[in-house]
Amino acid sequence: MDLLRSLPLGLYLEQPITWMHRLDPRIKLVWLMTFLAAPLLANPVWRIALVGLLIALTFTAMIPLRVWRQQMGWLLLLSVMVLGLTAIMPDGLKLTHQPRLPADELAFSQQPSQLPAAPQDSWNPFHLGQPATPPLPGEERNPSIQQPTDYNYILFTRGPIKVTRRSLDLAVRFSTLLFTLIYSTNLFLLTTAPEEITAAIENWMEPLRRFKVPVTEIALTLTLSLRFIPLVLEETQNLIRSVWTRAINWRKLGMRASIEVWLMVAERLLENLLLRAEQIASAMKVRGFTSPNQHRVEWYQFRFRKADWLALAALVGLWSARLIWGWEMN
């Protein structure tokens, strides 16, 4: 078991270097915000188009099969399950039911059994206001109105399973939103190094310096936290391996003893992580690091290339299409 390689989400792909790796991280961060914001108030067709665009980007980037099969396969399966379950669930459409009994039964019972006849005018050639003639035998009073179009609210019904237009619309919304939010973030982390992410965030947060926001400290903290994640996984992996190599018979230990063992493992994990954090702080202190503003470390040098301008132009085209055709239909 290798937690550093078996986790399907949130890993950085160092090799091979694709065209998405070479893009400017600021452009990729804007694209990520686009995939997170574009599904809002969008119609189902636009949401499905975003899912197709993400899959197309994965294939055009030539990401190895071993990488995206774990990351996209399970997520697609989860999205399809959400789609199916939401489609067959009740759509929650609110219906207004007419009460069977009157609101005021007492007042209703005091009314006369026969209402007085309406006064008739002496001269009424067109019989206005008079009751209509009774229907002839075999004649229907309210003939059913035939549907002029092929519109059906219920799309599929088979026994207890019923799929309506509203339930299918909700299913498409939930499943595509789940896939877009998770996979767009994962694709961004897959093709962007942690240093590039923090550099891009610091660059976009530069205007906040006017409001005395510690932008550099925030970027440094984010960089250290991203670098600390592999250390946490490594320590967890080593402790789990140390437990399994001892061949403990958990059935003989019982519930209480097993809980005590895992509490000891968790305590040891916390001690190791605090020791690692202290070592990182000591290494920074030995190198004379006092504050991020006095010891600036350039993690990444921003350079706009031709591919970045093309990605920016594609982003403008995507938002133009979203504002024209992507709105939700009422």
C-alpha cells in the first residue's frame, strides 16, 4: 500500500509534462474559477457541455491512462449513480389540492336547500343569464380537450419507477455539478505545482495589500501546508505498515483493546507530525528567515507565451457563449 500513489485525487503529475503544465498558473486559476462559476444559473445543455469540455481537455492533454482512469472513472460512476437515483426520485412538485369539505360547515348547513330563482326580465330574446338547456342523451357536457402538441410531463413510467421532466432536470443538474466541481479542481491540481498555485494566488491578491492584508504571509502559509500534505501521508503510511507487520489478532484483542491500539497510533502520528513541523521551523530559522516580506522567495517566474494568449482568448469566447446561450430557461 502506497498512500502517496493510491489516492485518486489531488496529486501533481510531474511526468509527462503536457501543454497544460506549460500554461501560466494565473490563466489556469481563472479557468478553474470559470468552471466553478459557469454552472450557476445555467441550463442543463450548458452543464453537459462543460462536462464534455473537461473530458476533452483531459484527452487533448495526453494525460496517461493510468492517471485519469482512477481519477475520472470513479467520479463518472458516482455522477451516473447520482443521475439515475435523482431521476427516479419524486420531483417534489407542489400541487394545490381542493379541500373535500367546506371551510365553514355550520354556515353551509344553514343555507336554504333551494336557492331562489333568478328574476327574469320580461323581454330577453337572447336568454342572457338563464341556465342552459339540459344536455341531450349521449351528449357530453365537458368533452376532453385533446393535446395539440406531443408534450408529456411524465417521460417514463414502469411500475413504481417514474421519470418526469422536473426529476430529469434535477438529475442532470446535480450530477453535472458534482462532476464539474470535483474534476475541474482535480485537473488543476494535477497539472499545476504547489509553488505555482501559491504564486498565482499571491499575484491575484496583490490589490489587497492596499487594505493591509498580509498577502505574502498567506501565500507562504499555503505553500507550507501544501508541502506538508505528503509528509502527513508518509507518516500515516509508515504507522499503518508498522501495525500490520506485527500480525495483531484483532479478534482476540476485542473492541476495547483495539480502540486503545488505534488511539496509541493516532497519538504517535500527532507526535511525529509535530516533530516534522518543528524541524521545518528550525530549518527556516537557521537560514535566517524572519518574515516573508524581508526574505522573498520567488517560487515561480511568470511569463506569458503564445499558448497563454490562446487560452485567454478561448476563455473570453467561453464566457461570451455562456452569456448568450447558457442561461437557464424559465
